[in-house]
Amino acid sequence: MSGSLRRFAAITRLSQKQPFADLADPINRIHPFLKNRTKTQAREYVRFPNVVRKVREYEISPSLFSSSFSSSSSSSTASFGKLGFVGWYLGMVKSWPVLTKSVTSSAIYVAADLSSQTISKSSSEPYDLVRTSRMAGYGLLILGPSLHLWFNLMSKLFPKRDLISTLKKMAMGQLLYGPTMTAVFFSLNARLQGESGDEIVSRLKRDLLPTMLNGIMYWPFCDFITFRFVPVHLQPLVSNSFSYLWTVYMTYMASLEKPVSITC
């Protein structure tokens, strides 16, 4: 009887040293490292879907970026293709403003002179290419650079494009720029044709005033559109476009025979 009591007391002491929680969890009884390892794997398993989601987002985002980039680049290419010559010309005006405007003036003067010769000459007469080369040189070396400087000066003096500023620019053009360039054109062309100083003065007396009166009936309308609605970097192009018909008339006037000087 006493032996049975001693065995029961020993079992009671052992149960107090090792809680029943350890019996419920045999892994803890085997080794505490396995417990920590199990918890670590459980945490990694919980975090695994987030990692997968981030990887998927990384894989999707480059494709979205590339598609948006390709669409924007294709749209810009398409827009550039739609612009064509206009886009190229605007780029040249921005990169080489004076040279581009000078070449444009020269090309317009060549076309206008050929048109003027076609109208005034008979079909059997050949074209005067020397006269055309004079017009090309005038547009390239004188008119183109002067138009660039003139329109930039007007934009600085009258930066606005309202009605009052437009009228001021038109008045400056009719009073200063127009008469000056017309006189330079007639004088230079006459000198290149071999006329003397007296002959040039006689030509100016004969042709300058009628040309200016005809210009008053043509240029105010053209200047109003140019100064009112066109940006300053494109104003020489628009002015040259308007000047095509005017240049046909100017080249005709410049090709007239020199005035006969009356001597007493």
C-alpha cells in the first residue's frame, strides 16, 4: 500500500514539471528549433501571395508603359507625317531663320519672274535667264534678310496683335519699308542692267510713284492679314506668298526700257 502511494506521488511530481501543453504539442518536446522553423515557414507562406502580386505588377507595368510609349510615338509619327512639308519648313525656320526666309524669297522671285516673262513675251521668244538670276539674287541677298529684320522690328515695337498695333505696323510698312525696298529694287536692277546714275534717277521718277500708288491698293489688305493673324516667325513666308502677284508686276516694271533722256 505504501509502495503504491510512493508511485502516485512520483507521477504527480513529474506532471508538475512538464505541463500538459507540452504533451499537446509534441514538436515543442522534441526541439524548440523546429517550433521556430515552423512559425517562420508559416509567416513566409502568409507573405507569399503579396510577393506574387508584386511580381505580377512588375511584369504588367512594363508592357503598359511600352504600349503607351509606342502609341504616343506612333501618334507623333503620324502627326509628323500629316504635317509633311509644312512640318519640315517650320523646323527649318526655327533652325535657320534668315537662310530659310532668304531662300523662300528667292524661289518666289524666280517663279514670279518666269510667270511675268510668260505673260509679257510671245511663245517664240526665249526666257531671259539673266533677268531671272537677277531676281533670284535680289530675293536671296536683300529681300529675304530685310523681311526677317523688318518683321522682328515691328514685333518689338508693337508686340501686340490687336487692331491698333496692326494699323500702326501697316502704316510703317506703307510709309517706310515699302518705298525704300521699291526704290532699292528699281535702282539695283537698273544698275545691273548697265544704266547710269542719271538713267536710274529718270527711271525712279517715271516708275516709282505709279508703283507705290498701285501698292497702296494691294498691300494694306495683305499686311492686315499678316500682322493681325500670323505669328512673327511665319510672317515673311505669308508676306512672300502675297508678294508673288506683286512681284510679277514688279519684275514687269523693272524690265521696261530705260527712259529716254531729253536733251536740249
